[in-house]
Amino acid sequence: MVSSGRDAGSPRAGLLGPAGAGRLLGPAASPGPCRAASGESSGRGWGEESGQTYGFINTCLKSLVVEKYGEETWEKLRLQAGVQDSFLTFEVYNDEITMQLVDKACKILGVPADMVLREFGEYFFEFCKRSGYDHMLRTLGGNLYEFIENLDALHSYLSLSYQEMNAPSFRVEKNEDGSMHLHYYSDRRGLCHIVPGIISAAALDFFNIELSMEIVNQTEEEERTGKKEHIVFLVTQNPVFSYKERNEFSSSSQYVDLEKGKNTVRDSESSVCPVKKSHWKTIRGMITLGRGKLLRGFDPVYPKSLWIDTKTFCNGLPFHMVFDKELRVKQAGVSIQKIVPGLQTMGIFLDHYFSIVHPEVPFTISSIQKFINSQFVFQTRREMMPESWKQRPMLELRGQMIWMESLQCMLYLCSPLLRTLHELEERQMHIADIAPHDVTRDLILLNQQRLAEMELSNQLERKKEELRILSKHLEEEKKKTEALLYAMLPQHVANQLKEGKRVEAGEFKECTILFSDVVTFTNICAQCEPIQIVLMLNSMYLRFDRLTTVHNVYKVETIGDAYMVVGGVPVPVSTHAERVANFALGMIIAAKDVQNPVSGNPIQIRVGIHTGPVLAGVVGEKMPRYCLFGDTVNIASRMESHGVPSKIHLSSSAYQCLKYKNFEMTERGEIEVKGKGKMHTYFLIRNKAATENEIMGRPMKDLDSGRESAQSIQEGRPETIQVSFSVLLSATQTQPEKDQTPAIAMKYIDGPTDEQNSLKRRNQAKIADLTGSYLVTI
């Protein structure tokens, strides 16, 4: 007794089972996604021409990787394989995608392909169950043999909706010791390791049986469509007992079959457990199963002669054929005679008018008997059809083969293989041509409705995927917009404006403002092209912008060659003067890498710093700007305009803030400041406690040590940054230079500011008023 089943759900190429090895349950679990193992039945290997597969397979693989190894692993795998992030369930994809995914998975996870395929097979079964197909699978058979034996019927049903399914073949044989031989035929080689994964998972879940499967034979056989890989698995079954049964089993060793050396489980027709039952257990089970009556054996009764005449039989079964060992037609139903007029001539050869589509076997009696329990699909040969039929699609018949030993003939009970009303019309047939008792009538009508629902589901899934992609792109654009907005305005101010709130101006008791400009900028502009000015300023501002990240100071604006930053605004910090001072030192160093387009020498800048109070707020609705107001801004600007090239000019208030902060400064003395009279000013030389790399935000080097700073403006040796200039006509389009290292933020220790202390005191006073108690602030 043999049986065959076909795995209609395997992808055709790639490691995951174009050979269908792993798709044994694929179609059952997901009819559409589990596409055919191959578009053509050929003996090509992995690296040869690829076919197509439904997205369900790739979705399952993604789910396996994400669930067991994490999102990061999937993202790495996806990028290396060069595939998209998500797949539509019923969309058809190239098998090369699946092959690439598994190949990269083997390399990333460091495991051989057979282990990956087996794990995928086990997971695929669970994935199908979670997708809602477990009930369909459970109804295939009461034991493992019946389950495999009826897979072909399940695949045939699924092919009504998924017409391109073309899977490997399976045939199972019982052995006397309770084991089985599972024959696997495929036109794809190397994918057989999926079979043990799926079959073992199904046996354990449905029948509580653990399987051991080993390959005992592997050959190539010539089939109708080419060479097929034929692999034979020895399937040994071992029952899985509950905890109580296991204890009973171990304590009752006298009931174990010691002669065979191992415990095997027969089918449900024989004993499935070697543990001896008690007398009352046996009686109770018989009464329960028999519903109060003891079970009796069943023997069918046959009449002495067949009570049906030939004409009635041929009319009642309009689609049937009887043929002998030489394939000569002995009898045919009336409808099949109408479609294939040649069958009215008895004694013709059946293979002249039909070809076998499924299973892919030679058209011989021996091959048909080998796959006797498989559903056979015949297709009419175009060259033998009447002239009026040659322009129509060929008719396919699907049915069962029954060998009649007494007559030495084969009976083919079949029905038209029609999936939709459209296919019925294409062949110029009608529902009336099909016998009333034939469920093909109902299948055509019901499947027509199901296909419409499936198409609607596909459209919804496509729209969902489109919305997901659009949402992802929208999120990316939103991040770009926010990054641009945060580059123009402080983040908390920008968030308030986005929410439609009014941003109130804020007073800051103390902050430090810096101005800088390029020495002889007017002369440079007069002697070179405008594009050269743009390139020079862009190169300089890119370096300065990077330093704002290193020292966390706020860039207020740039006007021509003037650059303005502030420390302690909009977020008050106690180290505002130190941050701006270090930023100024970094500016002097960075400017040495910017070339003067006229002379070819490094440009020179002047820097001025002042500390004092300001009022800050948003000005305007179109192109709103966060501006600073107050005399502090004017004085800082005067420090810059009255400064010296390549020097950092400090006001006395800025000097007082930096006096005890490990900065080296020299006194300039009193100078006449326009609009302010005489002022006592200073020059900032270097930071005695920080290295050049720290100030520039570069990775630390082993040679950098505590107080040996390279920050000295006169003696510093800045590292050369290789610049690849791009013409960027808008500051919003500038990007970090390719060879520039990531900015490493310098560490500052901030204490509470006056504003924060004031706010804390106000909050404590409010709490005291509400509670009637007094809080002491230290």
C-alpha cells in the first residue's frame, strides 16, 4: 500500500525549499503564500534559474529571525541580502530573495544550511498554525500515515484558488516493525532537510509522537519532465508519554517489548502504547467508545450481481474512464465522450488523447499503480481535439484511480478541474454538463466568491503596505523637518511654536556671548569670485557648527562672515563662560584649516567675548528667529570689532568668570571702545587643563596628557582635516565633510544657576503658602 502527497507550498528556488521539502504543510497552512516548488519541473540546482514564491514564505522567515534572534539580526540579515523589510502575503516574489536570506542567515548565525532548513521547517509549521490553518491540518488523518497520505487531497483543494502551485511528491510506505519509509521527489536538490522539521513538528503536535528521521537512500530518477531527486527517509516513531504515564511505563518494564530493542508505535489500528491497561480501564474505554455497546467488527456486504445497467452507469457518472494495462479505453462516460469525441471509438489508447499533469509520472500502468492513492490530473492533448476546441483552453480532469483486479483494468473516476465560472465559459461548458451529485458544481460557485474575497484581501494588504511605506517616509521627512527647525530655533521653543503656543521672551541674568569675523573679509570679496567666498565660508562654518555640538553652545546667527554664539541661553548653565571660551579656542584652531582664496594662506579671524544679562525671545512669524537683546550683545560685538587677528578678546566681566577656571589669560589694558568709552580688556591664551583633541571634540590619543595642552594659539599644531568641498548654496543643505570624525562632546560639571535657584525659591514659597509651614533653603 503506497500513498503520495504533494507539497504545493514550496518556493521553487533558494534554500528554503523550492524542492518543496519544507512546504509539505505549506499550502495547508497558507494556501496562497506557499507557492509552487517550481514554475517548471526541471533538475536545476540552487544557483540556476530561479522561480517565484509567495511572500508568506519570506514573512515566515522574517518572523523566525525576529522572534529568535531579534530585530537587529533581521535588519543586518536584510541589508546583507539586499531585500525589502516586509513582504505581501499573496504577492509573488523571486526565489532569489529567499535563497539570499537563508544563505546570509547561515553566515551571520554561523550554522550549517541543514540546521537552518530544519529549524525553518519546525517554525513554519507553528507559523501556519498561528495563521489559522491548524484545524484544516488536524482533519487530514487520525494518525501520521493518514496525515501524509492525504496531503495530496489538501494540495489539490488549495490549487483551486492558487493555480500555479506545483510541489514535490511524497509517497509513504509502512514497514512491519511500525516504522515508515517516506519517499520524497523533487526537481530541486539540497532542500530535503526541511521535511524532517515540518513532519516532526506535525507529529509531535497532532499525534504526541516524537520522530527520528534519517536519509537511507538518495538517487536521481528520470521522470516525465526531467530528473528528480528521490530521497527516502526512515521514519521511526516514539510515543511521548505524560508524566504519570512515564512513571507507570518505567515501573512496568515487564510489559515492554524487549525483543525489538526499542519502542515503536503502530498506527491507530494497532496498539499505540506498550503499557498494559487494567481490566476496568479496558472495559471503560470500550463502553465509552461504543456508547454503551461493545464494538464489533465491520464486514461490508456486496450484492451477487451489479444492480445497474451500462447505460445508467455511463450517464450517472458522465466523467469516468476504464482502461486496461495497454492503456486501451474500454469504457467512458457520456460527458467525456462529448468533449473528446475520439473516446467514442473503443479501443483507442488513452495516452494519445490525454497527458498526466499530476503526479509527474510516465503514462504507464506501473507508474499509476505506484501512486495509486494520489489524485490524478489529466489534460486533453490539443492536437487530438476537434477543430472547434483547438482555440479553447484544454480541459483538465481530476480524480481517483481504482485498480480492478478481476478485470485487470483501471477505473478513473474524475470530474472537470474547473475553478471559476470564467474557466467554465472559456471551455464553452455549462453547469448542466456536470452531474448533479458532483460537488464540482458547488466548488465552482463557492470558489468564485472566495476568489473575489481573496482579491479584495490582496488589495487591502497592498494598500496597507503602501500606507506603511508612506508612513515611514512621512516619519523620515518629519525628522528632517524637525532637524532643520531645531537648527534654526532652540528645541523647546520650536516645540512650542509647533503646538501653536506663544513663546514668551525670557530674561537671563548671566550668559556669555561670542562674536567672530574674518580679518580683511571685504578685501577678499573684492579680489575673488562669489563662489569662492561661498566655499570658504561654508568650510569655516561647518567646522564652527561642529564645535557648537562639542561644547553645547547655541548658535544664534551668521551674517556674512560674522558668527554669533551664546552660552547659558536658552538653557541656563553655570559653565556658560567656560563653554564659550573653549569654543573660541577651537575656532582659532579650526580657522587654520580654512584657506584664503586670494593668498592661499589660512584665514585669520577675530573673536570677542562678553558676559552679562540679556533678554531672549522669538521675533517674527515668517522665518522666526530666536534673538538676543540688551547691552551685553553690543559690548560683545565691540570686543570682536576692537580685537586683534587670531586673538580672543575678553571683556572684564568675561575675564572674572574665567579667572579661576584653569584658563591662561593676559591683560591688554585699557582701550577706547566705540560708544562705551575706556574699557579694561584681556586676551584668552589657552586652557591649561584640556588637550587640543578634547577642545576639538576628537578621539583622545595616548600622547595627550593632562596639562600638556596643544591649545596654545601660538604653538598649537592642529590636525589637518581633508576637505572635499561641495557647492552648497544654502546653509540648510550643508552636510558634514566625509573625512570629518564624529564630534565628541566635552564634559562640563554644571551647578545650579541663579535662575534655577530663584525658581526653586519661588516654588518653595508657594508650597509654604499652601501648607502654612516654612521651608528653609540652604
